[in-house]
Amino acid sequence: MPIWLLVPAFLAGLAAIVIPIVVHLRRRPRSKVVPFPSLMFLEKVPIKSEQKRRIHHWFLLALRALALAILVFAFARPFFTDPTSLAATGSGPTERVVLLDRSWSMMAGDRWEEAKRAAVEAVSGLGPLDRVSLVTFDQGAETVVRGAPDATPIRQAVDTLTPGDRATAMGPGLKLAQTILDDSELPAGEVVIVSDFQANAWTGDEGVAFPAGTAVRTVELGGEAIDNHAVTQVVLNRERVDGRERISPAARIVRTGGQDEVEVEVRLELDGRVVQTRTVTLPGSGAGGVAFDPVTVTRRHTLLSIALAGDGLPQDDRWNMVLSPGRATVVHLLSSGSRGTAGSLYLQNALDVSEEQAFQVVGGGIPGPETLAERHVLLLNDRAFPSGAEGARLRDWVAAGGGILLVAGERGGWPEEFADLFPGTLGGIVDRDGSRGERLVGLDYDHPVFEVFRGPRQGDFSSARFYRARSFRVEEGDSVRILARFDDGSVALAERRVGDGHVLVWSSTLDAFWTDLALKPVYLPFVHQLVRYASGRNPAVEAFTTGQVLDVTDAAAMESAGLGDVAEALASAEERVALTPDGESVPLDEGRHFLELNQPGFYQIRPPGQDDVRPVSIAVNVDRREAELDAMDAREVVAAVGGAVDGAPTQAAPGGPDADRLRREDLERRQSLWRYLLIGALALLLLETLLSNRLGRRARQGGGHARATG
């Protein structure tokens, strides 16, 4: 059984064994002095001379020398390197990282209690040189404890943790664990992942790679069926009645994990008051819909919630929204009238059929100054741009942020005096390749108009045929951009930016006269993208999702979300605070412009201490995908990061002088032979002391003899 010494330099202390030898060699016996009143009666006897360098007690000398030798070996810290000892220490001191999932799906059933127990068990059996860290993760990751030498801080931290309200993402936690392992000087690494391993939490593109030799263990929670009811979608059908906006909410309720049919009560709340109640019957696993009567929205930042009775997973039982009137994009539609209402029929229907009535189409003549201020897009369908003062007014309106979409058709165009407002020059009508027609090619998928069609099965323009179009000569530049061409190379769609506004020109028609595009599925989203981009407005945001961060100084984003007054308030010198759903106050001043939306409910922004002011409100909901409790195969994650499911490293542990030194030190500390050697040395010294005292007493009792005469 090989024996190694951690600090062999202490063997120089063996020279101390000379000390008891010197003591024994220099020791002289002591004679006992007996006082006599007279020496006349004593006979003189010659005393034999005893050698001064003679060792009398060899056993005592051996005990003293052995005790010193054992002390020296104890300080040299010996240890065994037999296979059993090596198996006990493994790869040496280990940097262990415990990843604890604290997303809101962990509140299902007993998952969180099981997760806490698993986290505590994961830090048991630490070696003397091991270090352990605790990392919690959901959409982000946080280091709770780092590099602790024992399990006590981990146990204390786990007792104080609770699940959050954000969804699961494996990537941030794994990347943080990788950082801890990369920074560690210990030769071995181990990661323990405690999670329900939801399929939505892993994409495979996280780009995480643990150091070579890292062992990965997984603790998979869940698997039990949870009877869960969730509000998964809310649609607001808008209409204007007598100049007032009325909204008819409709909700989709989904049930999973149940058995028998149940009736679920659904409540509609406005500004915290229940105004309507409906009942929906749900199967064991399935969905049902519920519609509410129209409600009138007259005030900005009206709080709307659709809520269910609580169940085993209450976070998805409520859907929050903030409503404000007048969020629809107002489109002023001007047509030539040469084909009657048929010329704009497809455009009118496409804009009317939009999610949550995002577009409001109005007609009439060229809008005046006051009317123009209420419009977002001017759509000229087969109609020329006006000249003179009307055209000048429209140009100023575009420069201030308005948008123009000109569909050329047969009569579209513009006067020469406004050539700098449009992206090129329109010519005559061109027939496109007889009966076969031309197709759209060269779409600019980097542009916002076509960006949503970039992915597969997101919109097929190749099936549409164009039989006629206007010749369109465009020279691209800093403010001019060609967005689409026909397959003969001629321009189909081009844009010019004028100040803060956009001018788009389509060289064909958007009806069924010159093309069959209006008969294709891609027509509806294409028209919506054209009008939405021309308006310069993003879709109105009624609610955000937990985990998002809101920049309250981004005026464009605030305006699209109906929160433009937040940016206005912060731009002024007036102080503002944000109240979180749980009542915490967060100051929004010059040094803090970002608001983290970590809780579901309503955030309110108001001047501090002024409860009488109607606040700006922001609705936040949990990510509904988190309610999909289907689990992935944990081995996919382990394989992607370079570990092994059973916890054994897939590659050899890293070597090098420091790694070898740490392994030896860890092995020596695990065995702690020096403790037993010290006990043995102390026992020998105690035995030596007892024997020495006993021999000393005998020597004193038998020494010094005298003979008397008389």
C-alpha cells in the first residue's frame, strides 16, 4: 500500500531524535547524601567509577525517539494511495454547482418542496476541499451562494427561496454555471440541475459547453397530472357607436390534466370591479370560449381583467390588459371612383378584417388641417396626389410623421412639383408577359414590410400573378429603397423617407383587376404590413409579459403602447414613481429609466404621494407557455453541454501540477492520518513519562550504600 507525504520537508525534523540520545548519554546517577554526626566509626571503602557515557534505559530511549518520529510524520501529513482511497476522492476537489429552477411552473403540486429537498441533498457529502455554489434560474439566472466550503449557506438560502413569476429558460442558468466552472481552480467540476425540464425551456442553440471532465446530474421533477384552468387568449372586438368606442371582450379558456367535465366561472373586471360573469363548461382536457357584452371605454388606462377561480396553478388564471380609446390606426382612403366601390373593395375588407380592429378606415375628400392631424395614413388607390396648397399641406404632414401609400393603378401619379416627395418616376401601363403574368421576386426581407414573411410557410408571394403594372423608374439612395421587383427586373414596390414619415408606391393594383394577389392568402397580412409601416406606428400593446424590461424614456415604444405620457412626464422635471402589483414603490428619475416587469398584475406610474391623480397603468401577464408542462428528455441538455447523465465525467479530468497537488491534498484531508499519529505520539509520551517517573523513584530508593564499623 503506497504511502505519500503531503509535506515531505518535515522529515528534516527526524534529526530531533538525537535529543533523547544525548540526554541519555549525559545523564549521571545521583548519590543519596546521608548526614552523619561523626565519620570516625565509618570504614573507608573504595567506590568503583561508573562510565559517564553509558545508556542505562534502552526502552525509555526507544519510546522517546519513536514519539518524536511519529510527531514528525504527523506534520509531514502522510496518506495512502491505494485504489480504495482513490475511488473515495474521485477526480479530486470538486467545484459543484446546483442549478435550481424557480419558474412559476414549479408551484404546480409539490414540485417546489421536492426541489428544495433535492437541492439540499445535492450538497451533501462534500469533501474538505470541495466548493459548492447555488444558482437559481427562470428567464434569467442569479448566483445565490458562490464557492461555499460547506453546505450550511446553501441550506439556509434554500429555506428562504420561493418560485417567481417568470417562465423557464435553461440557457441563462447553464451559462452562469459554465462561468463558475471556468473560473474555478479545482481540478473537477460537477453540475446538479433541479428542474421540471419543460420542453419550452430548451432550444438547443444556447451555446453552453462545460469544461472537460464536468459531471452532470439531473433531478427531474413533475410528471404528475395537474388539473389546470388557464386564460390563454383574449380578443377585443372594437366598434364605434355614436363616436364612442365599444369593446366586446372574448376569451379562450383551456383545461389540462382533468377528468370529468366541470363548469368554470369567468369574471370580467373593469378597474378592479366585477361587471360581468359567465360560465363555461370544460372537458377533462380541452378548451372553451366565452364572450362578454360590449363595454364602453371612455378613459385612458382603463384596467381590464378576465379571471377564473383559483386552481393548482393560479398564475395563469387571470389575463390583464390596459385599454385606452383611439388606439386604432386611422387610414384615410381616397379612390378614383372609376370602378365604383369595387376598386377599393378588397382594400376596405382587408383593413376591416384585422385582429382587435387595428385599423379604422375613413373616406371623403382631401382632409383639411384639423382632420389631417387625426389621420395616420393617406391611402391613394388609383388616384393622383393633389397639387398646389393641398399637396404642400400633405408634404408637411408627411415630414412630421404621416404616411402615404400610393397604389398606382391606371390613374395614380403626382405632379412634378412634388417629385421630391416620391421615390421615383411613374410611366405608362405595361402588359406583363401575356396570360402567364409576372411574379414578385427580390423581396427585401430585411425591411419591416416583408420581415414577417421571412420564415418558411410565413407567406408565399410566388403564386401571385401580375398581368399589368405601371413602369416605375427608381434610383436608390440614402432615403430611397426598392422593396420588391417583378421577375423581369422592373420595380413593384419602393419607399422614400421624408423627414419622420414614409411614402410607399405600389406600381400595380391591390384589387383583382391587374393581378390575382387579392385572391391569395398572403394578401391580407401584406396589406396590413404596408399600412402599418406607412403609419410609422407599432401595434398597440395592451399587456406585457413578465421578464420584460420597459425603457420608459423610449418615446416611440411608449407611444405604441399607449404610454406616451410616461415619456412626457419623465422628460419634464416632475418626479414619478412606479408602484408594483405588490405595492412596492420604485422611483423613476434621471438615474433610473428601466422598469423591470417581474410580477403579473398592474404597474402604476404617478407622482409620489398623489393618489388623486389617475395613474398611467401597465398590464403584465405571465408567459402562458409555462403552463405547458410537457417535459423534455433531460439527456438532450446533458449531451449538449458535454456531460453525462449518470454523473460520471465523459472525459478525463484536467491535469497539471496544480491539479495533482489539489488531488493529493484532498486525499490527505479525507484520510486525516495525522490525527491518529498525533494521538499515538501523545500516548507514547504519556507512557514514557510514567515509566521515567517509576524508574527515577527506584533509582533514588536503591542508590548510595554505606558500611558502619564499630
